[in-house]
Amino acid sequence: MSQDSLHAAAIEPNSPKTLAENAYLQLRHDIVTGKHRPGSKLRVEHLKKQYQVGAGTLREALLLLVTDALVTVQGQRGFRVAPISLDDFQDITRVRTVLEAEALAQSIAHGDEVWESNAVAAFHRLTRVEERLHQGDVGFDEWEARNRAFHSSLLAACPSRWTLHFLSILYQQSERYRRLVLGNPTVPRDVHAEHRALLEATLQRDAKTACRLLIHHIEKTLEVVRRLPADSFGE
């Protein structure tokens, strides 16, 4: 089971094909949502009961999470949830803006009408779930999946599989920080309007404007994270 296939499963959840994949997806969700706190120990003996799998299956899932940089392994001392920090998110944001802007520019250069229609459809689905989110009919998990699908649709025509692979890892890492700012009103923003402007510039094949809007969109989350209390990143 490849990293890319697991990433796709996280974007559009389907029925897991193996026990290890099921455990991976459940653990990943519980880590990014903060159920397992940053830096906390992941004890196999406790977790195998919680996730109802054997120790071998659980270790396989944990090792997949190590490749995602969501879990660290410390020799004979076992597994821990990877820590988070402002410095870490600043680094993630810096690298992501460089790679994602390049991927978007390449996608605009190579995209066809099918790519355009897929991006429009992804934006529409995101819009619908935003409406339901504001009404309290859905939770953040569904919005996050649609948000990720929208960003992925914009980059889908990028021919560099390595760029997309590294971006999938960075996006997963960013999700942990996006969840920290849920309900944080310190920096007013209209995410829907940001997405709409980004889509419009992309469809107009205005790579310069689209990349500028994308970078601003990504860095806006960093601006919010910078204003969080210092203890937001602790165990």
C-alpha cells in the first residue's frame, strides 16, 4: 500500500482494504484532531484494544504514520505522536508555498477542459459543505476533506509526481495546525472568498495572480497560528 494511495483514501474516504489501512486511517484522524496529543506516547498494548486490532497490525499502521511524519519512533522506547510548534509550522508554510505555487503554475500551463471542470465541481462541493457547516449540519472533518479535494483539483494537471507527493505530506502536516485555529477569531478572513478568487484566477489562466492569491491564502493560516497562546502546542 503506497503513500499516495493512503493519501487519496484520506481525501475521499472509502472502505479500507486491510486492517492495517483501517487502523492507519483511524489513528491518523485521531492524531490530526488532537485526540492523541502532540508528543504523547502511543502504547501498542493500549491502542490495540482501542482500535481492536492485533499488535502486528497496529505496528504496521504506526510505521505508515512514521512515513507521514505524524509519528516518531524512538528505538526500543516505542512510538510517540510527532510534536508541533510555531517554528515547525512556519517551516511547513514556507516550503508549501514554494512547492504549491510552482505546482499551480504548472497545472495552469498543462490543464485542459476536463481539469477546469473538475476544479469547478470541487469548488461547488466545497461551497455546499461550507453552507452546511455554518448551519451546523456537518462537522469540520467533511469540510477538511472537501477543502483538500479542492486544492488537489487545482494542482491535478501538474506533471511532477514528486512535487505532488511532497505536497501531500505537507498538506497533512498543515491540517494539524488548521485544527488548532478552529473558532479562533483573532484574524478576520473570508475563506470562501479566498477560494473563489483563487479559482477564478486559475480558470483565467492568470498564473501570476493565482499563485499570489494561493500564497496569501496559505500564509493567512500561519498569521492566525502565530497569535495562538504558547501552550497551544504543548502536550
